[in-house]
Amino acid sequence: MSFTVGEMVGPYRIIEQLGQGGMATVYKAYHAALDRYVALKVLHPAFLEDPNFLARFQREARLVAKLDHPNIVPIFDYAEHEGRPYLVMKFIEGETLKARLARGSVAPEETLRIVEAVGVALSFAHKRGILHRDVKPSNVLLSGDGGIYLADFGLARIAQSGESTLTSDMILGTPQYISPEQALGKKDLDEGTDIYSFGVMLYELSVGKVPFSADTPFSIIHDHIYSPLPMPRQVNPTVSEAVERVLLKTLAKERADRHKDVHGMVDAFKHAWNESTPPVPVAEETIRAEMKTRGAPRTEVPPPPAGPVSTLKAEAPAPGPAPVPAVRKKISWMWIAVGALLLVCCVIGGLALRSLPRGQTTRTPQPADTRPPLPTSTPTELELARQKVESNPEDPYAHMDLVFAYLRVNQETQARDELENAISAGGANQQFFIDAGGRLAGAQSWLMSARMYLRAAELTGTGSPLPEEVSVAFHEAVYKAFILPEARDYIPYESIGNVDKPLQYIARARYSFYNVDQTQGWTGLADLDTYKANMFESGLLHGEFYARSNKAAEAKRALNTLLVRAGLPEWIRAEARNILDSLPK
């Protein structure tokens, strides 16, 4: 068996799994010969798609293993087990800085110790030509005896050097801590990218939260590239001007404007920290409370519901910066304007529903959506989005902003045309397409969402499937899109079948039932069951088709059977319950 608790992997016995990320899984293991615990970092099997990977892995592992420094987690060995490469590292008994921050703010003297330790570790590596590329609190380990270690040196480099479909032209890094140049997928990275990521960590230690956080990684990455840094003293007034000045320089968008090296950055931060009263990091709960206190009266417009869950797991997202206090009279007028805007949106929504073709009014009801509607875009916003594309024609995120600007003014055709430009600019950046698919799903633009998830799947290839949560989102988008008359022409069945054959049958069955005739829909469903039996979507289609055929008893039986199945995706559960609620009691 491969990397199972209790099994031997070379001379190491697996004790427990410690964690799992996008690139590797970490296990605690026991080395009997030396009577010590070690950490095994096992890289994702998708890397093996690259025939040159093992040779490069050995070369890069040797390079990283030379980083012999008291603040860097040492690498003891590297090897293979059943064709899977792994690193053997020192096992640190303690917790990560991420876990420490989750328990509350870090004391001022402890903050300085952490900054100094991480700083000297990065400086040591940079002098040897090695970048970290993923500096963040979860890669800073705090041992029980007071030691501070920077982990995962070079892992992103080992991953990014190859041609595996897992990382080919993907953005490697954690959204909340990624540098603008790394977010743009630039290849000429230097120590400035580590300085920026380290700077985000300093911001979090000083202010109490990361500078950019949003519902989706897509939005966070966009903010790192384009949005001004939230002023530290506006978010947390206890931050001194000297510390704010260091943070502003460290987190400059342009590399040339940042500190020249980590040593200079740490010295500047230490000087600013020591010459003023250390700030009191603002807890997330406090930020939320301040936002409520500074906002409108409770009796006015309620806050919008939470956005969609991202398909890509973000690093402990925090709420956005608290707004700067303003004159209460102005705030009241702002909320009146918001209320008026919402009223207009409701009226427009009602008119749109009344204008639906009669044939659509008898469709199976969709689950109630909890996502906020797209705000109406003004001509100025649309023009600004166009200008951004003109200035950055190769930036896929700029193209996506223009897609949403068109959607806000109900220019669906232009939005789809611009989506093709975004696809072209996205190239082979799979993470962009995953994030774009999630963002479009959040706006209930299911057909365009399916288009982006399809492109992500095409980049993955047949040897390594999409991550489970992305695959589920892809299936949801296709299922919901293929009730639309234009779906078949916009996304041909064959293109879906090239990456996910069962999903092709699902799309064909649902499209045929609603847009051709019900008999063809049932035939398509039978074809799906023949090709792959017992799919969750098959159970949902049976219930939906029975309901639309006025066979309530059969629909209830199919849907109730579906709802008790283990592992049922939440979107299918919601659809099934919604159909059941529509049936006669």
C-alpha cells in the first residue's frame, strides 16, 4: 500500500497524516534506526506526467538541502516509494504562525523575533540564489522550545520547473500573500516577490488582518495587481506612521519601488517598530463590530447575503478593511441611495420575470439563490473596464472585469464575445479558468461558467482529473446551463465529452428534454445509465423528468432515494429538495 498509516516507506513508518495541500501531502513518520520522528512530504502524483520530473526533483532537492540554517526546516533525504517522490524533513513539534494568529494577536516582542528569524532565513536563501515563492504564516513553524523555522523552501520552484498539468503555467502561491508579478504569472521572479509576500505577513502581524480578502481567490489576486493598498492606519489607528511607511514601501506594486533586499526591509521594520508604541492588532471580531458601528442604523437595508464558496481554498480570509468614519448625515443619504437602487433592481427583476416566454414558466423551480445580484454598472464603469483592457490586453483578469461590466448592463452578447478574449489571454493558466468559472457561477451565468470550467478541464488532460470540488462545480454549471436553447451551439457536446464523457450524456439528456422533445430526453438519460450507472446527476434527472411529466409519485421515489445517498453534492441536494417542494403533497 502507498503512504498508509502503519505502513513502511523505506526505513520510515507512517504514523499519521499531518496535512494536505495542492502540491503535496505531509506525514509524520518514525525512523527506527535513528530513533526519531521525521516529516515526509509526498508530492502530488500529477507531477509524474512530466518525464523529466524525477531528474529535476533530485537536482532541486539537492539544491534546497544545502540550505543549512537554524531558521530553515532542514531536508534530510529524498527518495521514491512506489513511483511517488518524497522529501524527508525535520519534524517540528509545535504549531504554525497561522494557528498562532488564529488564537489572537502576537505579543510585540514575539513579533520582532518572528520577523527577524524569517528575515535571516530568506536572506540566507536569496544569497544562494533560491527563492521561497510562498511565504505565508502556515509556512512559519513555531516549536515548543522557542525555535522559529521557515518551511517549504523551494517546493514551489520544484513544482513550477516542470511540465506537469498540475502546474503548467498555473499561478503558484497563496492568494492572500501572492505578489503582483507572481499573480500575473511572470517568469522573471526575483527576491522582490518574497519581499512582497513577507510584507503581507508583516501587515497582518501589525494591523491584525491581511490587506486584501474577498469571496474568491480571483478577486484577491485582482486586488493584489490593481487595487491600492488599504492604508494600515485607516484599518487600525494604533499603527504608527513609521510602521505604516515601511508597509507601504514593502507592498509597492512595482518591484523597483520595494526594499532592495530582505535585510533592508527587516532593519526598516525593526527601527520603526522600536521607535514607536507597538500597534494593537485589530481582531476580526473588532473589525466587524466597528463596521456595524460606523455603518447605517440597524433598521435600514440589511447586509447582503454571503457570496459563493470559492472552488479554490483561500488562506483564512478576513473581512475587508473597516470604513473610515464619515459624517452621519452623509451615511444616511448613502443608504437611502442604496435602498433606491435595490428597489429599482427589484422592479426590473419583476419585469424580467414577467417577460419570460410562457414555456419557461412551467420549468422545475430552481433552488433559491442566496448570492447577491450583480450591481448595476454605469457607463463610466464600462468605459473604465474597456480602458483597462486596452492598457493590459494580455491580462485575462482585465478581460473578466469587462465581461462583468457588460453583464451589469445586460449586454450578454458582448459579455460572451469578451469572454473569448479572456480565454485567449488566459492561455494555459488553469487557475485563472477555475477562478473565472467560480466567479461566473456566483453571478448565475451558468453557460459562461461552464465554458471556463471546460477550459480548465481541457488544460488538465485525461491523466490527472480536476480536483474534486472543481469537478463538482463544473458538473453543476453544465447541468444548469443545458436547459438554455443556445447551450448546444455555445458548448458542443463533443467538447464536453473530450474531458468528461458522462457529463456529455448529462448535458445531452437535459438539453433534449427541454429543447427538443421529452422522449429524446428520456433516451439520453437511458444512454447515461448504460454508460455509467448510479450517477448522482442521473438520480436528479430521473426525479426532474418525472416531475415535469406529472408523475409525482415516481418523482418523489427517485428524489427521496437520491437524498439518502452518501457523498451527495450540496447543489444536487438543493435541486432535489426544491423539486420535491414543488410537487403536490
